[in-house]
Amino acid sequence: MMRECDLDDGSTRAEQRLQTLKVEVGQLAEALGAMTFAAASARRAAVASQVSPHRIRAMIKARSMRSAYITDVPLGDPAWEILLDLLAARLEDKRVSASSLCIAAGIPLSSAMRLIDTLATRGVVTRTRDPQDGRRTFVELSHASEMQLRNYLMMAQKMSTPLI
């Protein structure tokens, strides 16, 4: 037969265990909070380290050096967007249509088509008709232009610049 003091002793132990668990949960919550704060601080520090006067000047220098690496290309932003799009497609082993490049250039269709014509005339890109649909033309970087672009991008990466 269980005595009354045995019941009290069991409930006291349960209350003590509950109190211990509350303390442990509080400690875990505090540790998680500290870890979350540390992770957020690390992310802020990483972002801050990416934006510095040194990096900005390196970006300016790398951008100004584009024409030294990439010849025969009018290097305004639309042409640059086209070159980058074509290189990405080459790396993905994808074909790019002229109409898709017009979208990538972010300029009116007629302006983009003139730019593609200029790039083709200068040997920067080649155009081929789609054998399945004669209305569509595929555009790709010439081998020489691809090498120039890759060399430039490698140089820019060495300078630790974001490629913009």
C-alpha cells in the first residue's frame, strides 16, 4: 500500500524534473538565439566585405579593361548582355535564337537586330538558320570571341570583382 508521503515525494521529484527541463529549454533557447545572432552578423560582415572601396575600384578597372581583352565589339551594355548570354548558353550547351538575344539585350527588337548584324559583320558572332524552322536564326559566339571573353572574365575574377 502506498503511503501519502510516497505520493508527495513522487510529485516533488516530478516538479523538480519539470523545473530542470524549463531551465534546460531556456538555456537552449538562449544558445539558439546567440547562434542566430552570430550567423546574421557573419552574413552582414560578408556582405560588407563584398562592398568596399577596393572592390569598387577593381570593378571600375576591370570594366575599363574589357576593350583590351574583347576586340571588335561595341561594348555598350546591350552588346555586353548579348556576349554574356551567348557565353552562358555555350557553357550550358544550348542554342540561342536571335529573338532570344533581343530580349537579353533589353533594347527594341530593331536595335538588337542591328547590333547582332554588326557583331556578325565583325566576326564576333555567327548566325545559322534553324534547319527545322527556316524563320528562326541561331546566334553563337565565334571561337576567337569566346576566348577573348573567357580571358577577360578570368582576369576580372582574379581581381575579385563581381561581374556586372
